[in-house]
Amino acid sequence: SNHTGYPTVKGKPLQSADLQDIYEGLESNQLLNYDYLLTGYIGSESFLKEVAILWQKISLINPQAKFLCDPVLGDNGVMYVDQTLVDIYRSKVIPLAHIITPNQFEAELLTGLKLEDEDGVCNVLKQLHSQGPEIVILTSVEFSTSKDTLHCYLSYNNHDELHITRIDVNKLPGYFTGTGDIAAALSLAWLHRLHYSN
């Protein structure tokens, strides 16, 4: 398949049996020893539930492994997936993740809170951390008072004390497909470089 942001999309959402086949093959060849699991767009309820099972297998083999979950649900007020996946992320997947990288719309869906100002950001970050992740990266937040700027927030939980950093980026005109995918992948690469897994 290809990215659903393009005009033509081929393929179909994978189901749990598809993922089972892959990881059973890896497991039987003793190749399930990973340092990281990175997930992005998942369009199937059964596949998303199977990811949680896969992660538990990976973390049993390597307890030092880290899970970065990009909970791709939608953007700019538009859902990309069925509403049932929001509940699965909340109850089954986010609690297992070490790092999550939601955009503004996704963070609001996962918490039921609005990101309208800095106070809202702090409330959302606290709520997301309370679900389990050590690191939360809000990849793009836009306030009505600063429409020409995107704000990115990195928050990490250190012994129940949140450390929050904000990066402001000038907003470019246009629509760019796949920027969340790049943000998640680069975030994981930099965390690895900073020896986050140790």
C-alpha cells in the first residue's frame, strides 16, 4: 500500500493474521530480538490489537527495548481511521509505549482535551503521560493567536516531574503528506543516538 494522503491508494489494511504470520516467522528463526518498535498508520482494529501482543513478545525477549507509537488517527479535524481505534490506542497501545508522537488533533482525541493555549498543552501532556509514556512529542500544535507558527512540544517524565521543551517553526503554505512519519522516525533515530535505550 502507499500513504493515504495521496490521490491513489492501492492495497488494503493488513489484519492481525498478516502480522502474526510475519512475527511467527521471525520468532521461529530467532529474529525477534529488537531494540525498538516503531508503529505508524494502522487502519485495522485487529492489526492494532496484534501490535500490542507483538510488543509484549519483543519486550520479553529484550526488556530494554523501547516502543515508539505514532498514533495516526487523523489531522486537521479529519479522522483517517474508524473511531474504535481511538479506544484501542487509549486502553491497549498507549499504556505500553515509551514514546508517543501525536499531532494536535490526535492528542485531543486521545485525551478529550483541547489544545488552545499553553495551559491546554500542559494539561494534555500530563494526561498523555498519565496513560504510560515516558516521552510525549506533540509534533504540530497551532494556536488561533499564531496561525503562521507551528509549535512542537517535547515532554519527558522524570520521577513524576515533567520537563517540557517547545520548538517554534514558521508554517509553510501548502499540504505536505508524510511529515508525521518523518517526525516519528527522526525522533527515534535521535533518541537512539542519545542512548535512550540504555
